[in-house]
Amino acid sequence: LPLFFLFVTSFKTFDAGTGIGNQWTLANYIQFLSDPFYISVLWRTIKIGLITTIITIIISYPVAYQITKAKPRMKNYLTLLVLSPLLISMVIRCYGWVILLSNNGVINQTLMTTGLINEPAPLLYSEFSVIVGMVHVLFPYMVLSIMGALERIDPSIIRASKNLGASNLRTFVSIVLPLTLPGIFAGSVMVFSLSVSSFVTPSILGGPQVKVMSYITYEQVAVMMNWPYGGAIGFLLILVATITILIYSKVLSKSEKGVAIQ
């Protein structure tokens, strides 16, 4: 219901006194789509979301695989370790990365002490720092999704493959990976959706230098009090994110080694 009313508001004119006018218009959407600055912000948001998703898959898959192969007690401990960051506030985790990535932070100080660099590297307030923070925050969601897919694989299939002479690599590529694609897809949808709509992490680790869609939506609504334009920006992000997910699903379902997502 709140999203519905915000969607309706996005077609209203802006009134400096009340924030929302009484006339209907498409000007908010036209203004965004005709402004190169806002298009660049949209592209940056999608790019950060895609890179975050890809890195999260690469990091999460071996972790999930090892957890599913561990003994029951060790599996519980490892799962708890993966989930433990979710017990800590996202704000605290982001400020932890600020300490690590700042000019006087641990990483830069270590690199300068060892002589690898002569001056601090611009790690903080960049797309790099935002992606690092996103991967840290969203890593557990991908691990859990892939773990669920791995645990549903019938062990007899793996044994049959090895009995027929397939190597571990061939078994993984031909059997394990295709059967876990639905889990990868489910995790990718969560990670991508949460990353492109995230506000806290880009605000703290990216700052004003790395503007994303959620940040400019906040500026329009909370600072400029332009609710109609802020609503239009938000729903354009939802539309583009949905289209990206649908394309990803189509590509995955048509993969020669994949399984169709029904």
C-alpha cells in the first residue's frame, strides 16, 4: 500500500509549499530519462549491483561447498560463523570498513610501511569501497542459497559419476554446478536486489562522491522535499532492476549446462 501511493505520487507535480501538487504529469520520468547525470547514476547503481553479485558468487560457492561437506558439528559452527555478521548492525560493519580503508587506516598504513606505496591509496569513498562493503553485508545470503541447492543433490548421483570414471572436476562441472544453478539464481536475485536498493552502505563508504539511485532518491525526498520526483526515481530503479533480473533468469535457463527456472 505505501508503494502504491508513492507510485501514484510519482505522477504528480511538485509544489514548493506542500511537496506534492494536484496536477498529473509525466514530467518526473521524462526529466530523469533525459538527464545524462541521472542516467549515469542509474548505470553506476546497476554496475555496482552486478559486480557485487558476481564477486559474491565466486567467494560464496567454495565456502558453501566446504560447509556442506563438513561433519555435522563443524557444519553448525561454520554456518554460525557465516551468519554471525548478520547479528551486527550494518552501520557498525560499514564504519569498520571506514577504519580499514581510510587514508590513515590499517590497509594504507600497512602498504606504506612495507614500501609498496608512497602515499595513501584512495580506497575509501569510491566504487571499490562500496562494492567491498556490499559483498561483506550480502555474503551470507548467497552462501545460504547455494548451501540449500548443494544439500538437495542426491549423493548417489555423485557416486555414480565417479564409478563411471569421471574425475572430480568433470563431476563438478557436469553434475554439481548445473544442479546448483537454481540456488545461484536465488542468491543472485537477493544479492542484486539488496545491493541496488541499498542506502546505508553507499552513504557511509561511498559518500557524496559515489551517488547511487537510493542516495539521490533520499536527497529528493528528504532534502529537496520533492516527493513526486523522488518517487519516480525509486520506481525507475525497481523497473530496471526487475528487467535485469528477468534477463539474467532467461540467460541462466537457456544455458547449455543449466537447468530451466520454472
